[in-house]
Amino acid sequence: MLKKTSLALWGAALFLAWNGLLLLFLWSRPGSAPDSSMARDAPGSALLPAQLLQLAQDAEAELRRQRELLLQIQRLGRMRRPATSPPPQQPPQPLQPQRRGDEPAVIPVLVLACDRSSVRRCLDKILRYRPSARRFPVIVSQDCGHAETAAVIASYGGAVAHIRQPDLSDVAVPPEHRKFQGYYKISRHYRWALGQVFRTFRYRAAIVVEDDLEVAPDFFEYFQAVLPLLRSDPSLWCASAWNDNGKEALVDAGRAELLYRTDFFPGLGWLLLAELWDELEPKWPPAFWDDWMRQPEQRRGRSCVRPEVSRTVTFGRKGVSHGQFFDQYLKFIKLNDRFVPFTQLDLSYLHKDEYERFFLQQVYSAPEIKLDELQKSSGRDLGPVRLQYRGRDSFKALAKALGLMDDLKSGVPRAGYRGIVSFVCRGRRVFLAPPSDWTGYDPSWS
């Protein structure tokens, strides 16, 4: 980009300098610009109109040559663009180095779409709530080549950039994974689309959503506020709008400003930096990319930020997962409906050292309680309590009894931090926690 800019500037400078010299030369030629006294007294004064006409013709011809030179320079600049860059119907916002001062960063929203024309519901809310088209350009990357979905995306005109995944072929998969072809195509699409955002368009951060998500009114406010945390704290590798245990009965909707660290990668509306993509792209998996992100080799001890009340909900019951978890969990997720001015709040408590000081003290100073006691108490106006588990089976039994998601990925519970899951039961804050001498996750737990 810098080389192309320099080339264009040099071309413009050459164009101006040459024309300046040209005019100086033409006007200084003998007889080319006689003064008024010569025009009156000289015998050849009758030739003045012809001389002026010749001068104008010479200047016009030279200007045409210089204009062609400038066009050639511009064509050369276009030829230097990467050959893999697709021609979007409406190009994203001009990409300039992002400032880290007072001016908010530019954070594109990458929408992954395929064959669901209901992407309109997703895009309508994104465009309704985004505070600035310049700061939050929307890029819809479409796989599948579905004409009806493409028409819906095109109907937004310049409000979104529509790019298309060029490889629509089937993916070669092991025979035992033939029924998982869709997961392989999704992973391929993610890799291509993120490559466009970070390699071709050269953004430094991006929010990723899928076409079956609806966003909350403060979706953009939240991500704008947590971006500096990701940049300043290497122990964070993403921020998510999603709470896996965000069912209405399990959250404190009146405390929508609460944010947490979690060791579980939530996805479903998440923010990452270009530096993370530099790390992940070379080893991106052929399928099941989200579970791959949850493996210790990728997480590397890092955490994500997640909210008490989700800033996204999914309305896509049908998909490659065939509605897995949707009827039991996902359709009950509470979408935040109260705007929280996150950019005006002090979020420094989410930095690792400070967070662990106050969070762990809060958890392990809470009185321990048994499940039957918790289920009998009214819970209202009572302080937080702790339910303790000592193994995989103990955790799963308690989680299932409380309506939490009980599956684990590489030993990490959904929404958990250091093995602790925070939620609300009967109006009371509860920490489902391992013993205080917890030493780490056991990847064999699943």
C-alpha cells in the first residue's frame, strides 16, 4: 500500500513539474509571446494570431501526453494489488493505519453467510445499532453461492461490502467424516474470509458474527470498550458477546454491565486482533474450528472477556449442527436490552492480576452450600454462595441439576474461569467452583 501511494505521489509530482517546465519553455520561445508594443509596431504583427494558435496547440498536445503518462502510472498502481483480492460490489472503507489515541479504532464486522436468506434479520440489527459506518464497516462473506441469499445481501447496496468465497467445491474428507462435510466447508470459509479481512483489506482487528445472530443495542459499544484490553493484556486473546449460560433465569439482567474473564472460547460474536490471526492462520484446522480453538495448544493459557448478559442471540435452529443444543439451551438465551455505556466505564479490573485478586477472593470467601439447601432457599437479598465440585462427574451432575451447560472442552467448563462458573440461581449469585487448591484443567474431562 505504501509503495502504491509513493508511486502515485511521484507521478503527480512529475506531472506538475513537467507542465511547469513546459509552460516556461513555450512562453520563453523567441517570438512566442510578443509584448503589446511589438504587436503594434512590428511589420510581422499580422502573424500574432497564428503564433498564439500554434502556442495553444503545442500546449494542448503536451498536456494530452502528460495526462496519458499519469493514467499509465495509475494503471501500474492497480496492477500491483494482490491478485487474490476479490472485487467486492462495494469496497470496504479506505484502509488507513489505525490510530491509538483518542480517535476510535476502525473495527470491521465480518458476517459469515451461506444459504440463509434470514441473514436480513442479522444485517438489519447490525446496521440499526452501529454508531458509525466509517468506524464499523460491514463485510458480508458468502459461501455456498446461494442466489436468494446473494440477492438479500445485494439489496443493502453500499451499506455493506459483499465478498464471495471462490471455492465452492466439496472438501476431501476422511470416509468416517463424510457426514461432516459441512463442518469442513465452514472451516474453509472462515480461513478465507479472515484472510480477506486481515491480509487483503489489512484491518488490525475484526468482529466475527454468523448470519444467524441478532445483536444487542450496545453490541458495538461493548466491543469498542474491550478492544484496548486485548491490546494491552497478552493474557487475553478474544472478547465475546456470548454467555454460554446466559439463560434468563441464570443471569442478573439488572447488572448488565458485569463482565468476566473466561477460559472457554465462546465464539458467537467475537473480537480478535490481527496478531492472533498471524498466529492461527498457518495451522488453521480443516474442520471443527471452534472446538480446535478450545484446545490447550491454541488457547495457551489465555482467556476471553464475556458478558453477564449476552449481546447476541442465535435464531438459527437449522444448520450443520441440526439444532444441537438449540431447543435445550440456545433459544432461552437472554439478549441484553439495556444500553450500557461501556466506553465510559473503568474496565481495568479485567486485567489478569487485578481480576484474580478480587474474583478469587469473592469466590472463596463465599460460604459453601449444598445443592438441596440452594434449591430450597428463596435466594432473594442474600449474598453469594459457593457450590464445590471435586471431579468431572461431580461437576456434570451439579451443572445438569442447575440447568447449566454441562459439557466440557479439553476439561474447561463453558463460561468457566480457573474452573469457576458464575451464575444466578433463584435470584442469588452462585459460584460452581473446584477446591481453592485447584492447579489446572484436566484435558481428559469431556
